[in-house]
Amino acid sequence: MSQSKAFSRRQMLVAGTIGGVAAAVFIPRLAEASSDDKANDLAVISRGHYYEQQAIWAYNVAGSKLSNSDVGKAVLAVALANQANHKEHRDLLAQVIVSLGGTPAAPESSYDLSSYINNGEGNLDSDVNIAKLALALETDAAIGYSQEVAKLKTPALVTAGASIGSDEAAHATYIRAAFNTLGVSVPIVPAAFINSDTRSQWILTV
């Protein structure tokens, strides 16, 4: 079995389980929420929706730059599985935005990744560096959700946001596992927590 097929099957099992849990808990009960709480939660959820759009775009751009080598195919398999989860997150967040009385923003034509590239946290110039860029983005997504969830007022949305955050952490963990499969020895879970204090332990620099 090729590495890309192994990654694809394994990742889809993990992604399917996590995605199913997220869908199950992301049934908002918003009728009893006050108008102030809804306004607060709408702003938080809209930020999450923006970053899900960014992630989907980033995987599209990165995927188009991967080589046709075994490494490129392996990275692509992980990228497509992770992107599929981001699309589910985007769709669910869009539903919540509508439930809160808002309108989901359309995706932008491009997003700025220069801060990651300038900081040496990945690039689009090689298969390995693309994987490192994806790892940095997924790490920040996990950190971002943990911070944003604390700002939500509606209990059902707190649960849902935490579920998506755990999915983003799983993406980061799986990318690190993929590096090991490709011969780059790194701890799959480098720290007991994933937050701004441990971020440098999770990402891999160019």
C-alpha cells in the first residue's frame, strides 16, 4: 500500500469520527439566549467562520503546489482530509450565524499567509514546507478556538466550539504523525497542552 493511500484511509477514519461528534453537538439551542448574548456569540462565531474559509483556501493553494512524488501525494492525502473537516466546520458555523440573525460572509479571493512564511513557519516552495505551513495554521486554529470558546455566552455553542477546537488539534497531531511516517522524527504530541505558551513546541520551522 502506498503512503498516500495509508494516510488517506487512516485519516478518514479519524476525521469521520471527529466530524460526526462535531455535527452531533453542533445543534444550537438559541431560543432562550438574550439579544446581547446572541450579538456577542454572532461576533465570535463569525470570526471562526472567517478562519475556516481561510483554511479551505490555504489547502486549495497549497495542494496545487504539491509535487507528484510519494511525499507530495502523502501530504495531499492529509490535506484533503483536513480540508474536508474545515468545510464541515464552515457549513455548520454558517448555519449558526443564520440562526443568530446574521449573514455568513462570502470567502475572500485570497488570504495573507506572509506572516507564517516570513517567520519561517512553512512555505509553498516544497512538499515538506507546505506540510509545515499546514501544521502552523492548524496549531493556530486549535489555539484560536480555545481562546474564542471562552468568549461565548450560549452553553450549546461552547460545547460545539470546543468540539471543533479538538478537531483542529487532531489535525495538527496528524500532520506531526505524518512527518514521522515520512522519516522526520518528531514527537507526535510535543506538549500536554496546545496554547500560545506551547505553540513553539507544536510548529516545525523551515
